[in-house]
Amino acid sequence: MVYDFSEGSKEMVDILGGKGAGLAEMVRIGLSVPPGFTVSTGACLEYLKTGELDSRLWDEIIEHLKILEASSGKKFGGEKNPLLVSVRSGAAVSMPGMMDTILNVGLNDHTVKALANLTSNERFAYDSYRRLIQMFGEVVLSIPHEEFEECLADVKRHAGVMGDNQLEAKSLKSLIREYQEVYRKHNREFPQDPIDQLKVAVEAVFRSWNVERAISYRQLNDIPDDLGTAVSVVAMVFGNKGDDSATGVAFTRDPNTGDRRIFAEYLTNAQGEDVVAGIRTPKEIRDLEKQMPDAYNDLIKSAEILEKHYKDMQDIEFTIENGKFYLLQTRNGKRSARAAVKVAVDLVSEGLIGKNDAIMMTTPQVLDTLLHPQVKYNGSERVLGKGLAASPGAAYGTIVFSSEKAVEMAADKKKVILVRPETTADDVRGMAVSQAFLTQKGGMTSHAAVVARAMGKPAVVGVESMTVNLREQTLRIGEEVFREGDTITVDGTNGQFLFGEVTLETASVTPEAQVLLKWCDGIRKLGIRANANTPLEARVARENGAEGIGLARTERMFLGSERITIMRSMIMSTSLADRLKYLDMLLPMQVADFTEFLRTMDGYPVIIRLLDPPLHEFLPDKEEIMTEIFDLKLKLSNTMDSKDMDDIIAKLSDLRKLLQTVKNLEEFNPMLGFRGCRLGLSYPEIYEMQVKAIMTAAIKVREQGHTILPEIMIPLVGHSNELKRLRLRLETIARKLVGDMDIKYKFGTMIEIPRACITADTIAEYADFFSFGTNDLTQMTFGYSRDDAEGKFLASYVEEGILPADPFATVDEEGVGELMKMAVTKGRSRKKDLEIGICGEQGGDPLTIQFCHKIGLDYVSASPYRIPIARLSAARAVLQEKKS
Ligand code: PEP
Ligand code: MG
């Protein structure tokens, strides 16, 4: 259950936790690490089950403590040369700052004197002791942090100093007495026996696996609850021994940009938690080179060795004790999305990893973040302040000062910006629902900065020009005071924050991302198309790498003010002749739409879907018309002028006709009603006009020298006869128009009704292609209304685990997916080369893309802005398949 550092390796993360495995690995490759041992995660789970530290486990810990005493040449509790240890948490999955760690265990009223004598540094010894008492009180006995901080502030005020590190030994001794008073207020004593300290410290770290913030963090990050934390007991080395001692955090590359340079911050004469907590603003690493050149060189060398060894950017914690350099931790460093992609691509060109590794290192979420909005500056912004650009991207929202408030307002669908003096692990829930963070204190490695990068949210930290007063709930900048509810914009890319809400623009794909996506294109089997309804969307799709249009919804083309009027007249026509008259007016407009579209997608297939929604969607609401009739009647009764009266009467007559049409079209369940091919079969002239427009445009664009591949798609087919009849009729038109020109076109259908999946073989007889409409297919398979379910019960279904995910976001493999598989098999049994894709919203979802790859689709179609994510996900699907 307990492993000496020399017994472990990086492969043992499950047993030793990330920290323990990292320490062991560093020892194994000969780096400078203080001696120590790790108590396994299994021991933690056992403890959490029984609530007691097993006596055999304790014996084993004592055995390892003896080895540690021998290797360090010090004695635990010894009054000459006392051994002090840190007791550190560390799970298999990184949960930064979520669990507890206690430093300086082993100090008591006697050993502190020995330490002072030994180091001839009384200040250092008593500073270490007061830190132990404070941390022990907070972690083991749950005494509130503020009670100790109040004492510290009092003593500093009394001594007339600003910084903790300016307190003399005398003040520290009185601080210790104050701290012991705090214990007494809680009916506790600080344990003087070091062995007792160690035992309860180990137990407290085990228990910290189940503190509320750790549980929340696991929920937010999908980390299982049954991993447990390991506990590493490490011989203390001191960064607070004087001005030749320091402690710091280093990234082997810049975690924001990914640039290849050491990125570190440190504090002289301090202990680790001072840097991470962001309480003192740390120094830049360049100063270390001047101040302690040997230790600086050790840091640079270690960073290089670790990167080569782990083949990834590392996040290192180090301490320098009287000029000697020690590593206390290494792990893969958290980084911004931009940095993640750059580091992955750079590691390939440096020969450390292969292209496939780089693709697997880049999650779709990372790319998603990269596509986050940025401020579109036009010079009119009012900059309120500037701090460190801790995490890129920009967002606006209303100011909140607490996590609770953030959660409460976000539940009301408000966009919030969390503003704090500094953040702690307790703020994670609030951070998860905020758009961005702004803090007064802290550096690039402070809690707020690290969490923001991991969550992919903008953050600005260390804004010294502002004051956050939690009691008053105010943010002061000079004379100006901001309160909860005021709106600001945080620009984490340049470190500024701005007054009010400013215009944001969608981020572009970085050059490294372009390189990575090109690699993906070389690997993926799935084609990538876009759902685009306008030529502009088609252009964005092309720029993002789409290889065609998977769905152009033509109904969106009838919504302009001129067109909707003609469309309404067409719908209200009572004779075929009238309908044809209006359709003739729409024809040239549709030709213009399709011409532009096909030209933009030169050389790529374009699927144009014939009219799909129920016709009432083009008409005004019944209540709206009735209100208008009521108002006009009122007006009529007050009008004397006969000309006005005639006008009103004419208008009323039109409105009554409109109302009658709306009433005629009214259905109890319009999504299961008169729409899609059902409409096309009842009013074939509508589809005929559309096919005429598509083919006329195709001929025109072809004559201009472009390559065009139009695919005409018929929606909502449930029976093969629907498709058979429509195809026969529509293809006659196409054939006639094309004549003997060399123009290829296809006729196909959406597969979006369960019956279509079940009878896909007979449907395939009349289709050149299938496209899964998983929006409708999900609606009809589950029997959930796609327009209502999400707001009514679906969210709680997912939250309560009744459904593993929202099936309108990720295809439900077990049900809808089975139907899709059946349709693929049956469809291809009739037509071997049947082209099959997906155009439902799930087509841009990474998990769905992986599924589509698995069942052998030809392509996925996603919104233009999700095309890069689809390219990456499709490549990852191939690599994941290989791996499994
Ligand atoms: C679908 O049903 O999945 C689809 C793409 O069509 P629409 O969303 O337009 O009904
Ligand atoms: Mg549909």
C-alpha cells in the first residue's frame, strides 16, 4: 500500500496518483527530487470505506518513514536535526487545488527551536511553524481560513509591515500564540506529537477526496468518484529559508501561445502555496537568472529533460533551498486552446511525436475553444483597466461578486462575469457558469488563470488598478464604482476589460490549426459537408474546409419581405392557375439563389432540399390576424370618411381570407402533419418550380465553365411510393431541361422517419443517395417533440441520468443509431454504392461523428462554423478505431 519514490514509475498513476507517479518517475530518470514515499489510492478507498486507518497500513507508513529518516539523515520529531515532511494529495486524474496538502508536518514547540538553531534562522523556523498550525487547523479541523487571516492581518498591522515575509521572529511567535487561541476557541489543541500530526494529516488528505468542491469538480469534468487520492509524504525542502531560497511554478512552454520558451514565476523566501494562491504577485523568471544562476540553469535543464521524456509540455513545481534546486511536481501542463494546437504541431516538427499523436492530443473541445469570439475593436471602446492576459477569448456579461450569485443568475439565463479579489477552488461551480473571470490579484499561474485556460474561458487577472470589495459588493477603478448588474466585457487575449457590451467576432483558425486540420484531411474516411442556406454561409463553409453542401434548406429562401408576400399569395391561391402565377414569380428568385450557391461550391456536390415545413409557417399567427381584424373593426366604427371606410373594408376582407387559410391549414400536430413530400405530392407544381430553378441554375453555371454536382433531395419520405412518384415526375423536368448537355445530377431522399429506415431497401431503389435527418428521426423514434422536449423535460432527463445525453445533440446510438445501421445495411443491399450522409444537427457532434464513421457513412454535414471540429473528429474516429 506504500511505495518509496524509488519503487514507482509514471505508468503507476492509477496507484500512485499523478503527483506520486511523477515524483517517482523523476527520481527514476535522475532528476533532483527530495526523498519520500506515496500511500496508494487503494489505501484511500479502503479508508473511505471503513473510516479508519488500517493498522497494517500505518505500520507500513512508519516503515517507510524510517527509510526516509535514513536517506535524509534526519529524525522525525528529533530535537537536533528534525525531519519535516509535506503530506500531499494527488489523484490519478489531475484535479488542481481541489484536495488538500499540509506542509511542515513534524514541527512542534521543541522541533521549531531545533530548526531555528540549525539554520540560524529563527524567522524561517517560526514562519514554517505558523504555516503548519494554520494549514493543519484549516484542513484537519475545518477551522475557517478567515479566523487565521484576521490574526495575521492584526499582527502585521501591529508590526507596521505589509507583506507576510516582512514579519520578524518576534511577531511570528506572537502570531503562533494567537493561532493557538483560535484553536482553543474551537475547543481544540494543536497536536505536539509529530507522529499524531502525520497520522491525522494522512487521514485528512484521504477525506479531502470527498469535500464538496472536489465532488463538484469531478461532476463537471466527468471524473469517476471511485478513484480516490494517493498521499505523497515528501521530505520538506524550504523556499522560505532566506533570500537564496525560492519557490515557483514553471511551464516548459508558454501556456497561452504555445511558444517554445520557459514560462515561469517564482517568489523568493516563500513557500509553494504563496505562488499558487496569487497572494503575492510573483516575479518573472528572468530575475532568477540574475539572482541564482545555478538554480536557473538546473530549472532550464530539468524542463528540457522532462519535455523530451514525457513528449509533452510540462507544468513543474520547484523549490530552491539555499541555492539548491529541487523538483516537487511535474505533470502535463494545462494550456489555452491556441497553445494546445501549437504545441501539438510543434512537437511533431521537433520529432518528439507523430502526426497521429498530435491529432489525438487535440480534443474537439480544444478546437472549439480556438474558435471562440474575440473583441472586434473599432476605437470606440472604453478600456476600464488592464491586467494579465491569462486566458484568451472575449466575453461580456453582468458583474457578479460571488459564485453563488453566478450560479443563481446563470440559472436565469443571464450572462455573468465573475469578479473576485482572487479565486479559490471553492469558486469552481461559479466559474463553470460564468462567461469570463476578472481578478484583482494573482499571476499567470494563479488559480483563476489555470482554471480559465482549462475551461476555455476568457480571464484577466492581477488588475492592480482596481479594488474589489466583497463586503460592499463593489468594483472600484479610481473614482468610478461598478456594482452587481453592471455590464463589462473581458478580453482575455490582450488583458483588458472594457465598459459595457462590445462587438465580438468569431475567432479564426490559427496557422497551426490549419496544418493540423490538413493532417486530419489526410487520415479521415468521412467526407465533410456543410448545412448552409445562403451563399455567404456556403463561402464560410468552403473557407473552413467543407467539401460540399449536405443540406440547403430552401424554405429559408422564402423569408425575405418581397418573397414572403408572393409565397403567401401562392399558399392562399384557390386555383392551380393562380398558384402557377405566383410560382412563376418565385422561379427567377430561386434561379438566382441556386446560381450563386452552385458557383460558390464549384467542383463540390450541393444537396438542395425541396420545400419541407408545413405551409402555415409562412403565414402569420392566428391570434395576430384576429387582433388586427379587431382593431380594424374598431377603426371602422369610428370612421366617417367613405374612402377610408372602403379601404378598411377591403383590408378586412383580405384578412378574413388569410384567417380562413390559416384555419384550414391548422393541425393538431403540424410536425407530423402536412409537410415534406406529402405537400409535394398534393401540390406537385411547387416542387416542379424548384427543380426547374435548380436545373436552370445548374445549366447556367455549367455554361460559365464551372463544375456542378447538384443533388435534389426529397424530404420526409416514409414509403417508397412517395419517392417513386415524385422522382418520376421531377426527373422528367430535369431531363428535359438538361437535354444532351453533360450535366450530372442526383435524386435522393432524407431518411428521417423510422419507417424509411425499416424499408430502406425498397426506398433505395428510387434514390441515388440517402441523408439522415436525425432531428426528425430522433423526434419520431423517441416520440419527443423536437421543439418542446428540450425546454420541458429533456434537461432533467439528462441531469437525472434517465438519458445519458441529449439525443438531439448526440445521436442515441442504442435506438436511433440502430435504425440508422439498419438503413445503411438495407439501402446498400439494394444499391452497393448508395451515397449516405447525415444532415441532422448531430452531424457536428464529435461522438456522433465517431458513430457515423463506425457505421460507414460517406460524409457528415455540419454548420459552417463547426466544419473544423468535424474534420478533426472524423480523423480522430479513424485513429480511435485503430487503437481499439
Ligand atoms: C432533420 O430532420 O434532421 C433535418 C435535417 O431536417 P429539418 O431539421 O429541416 O427538419
Ligand atoms: Mg427533417
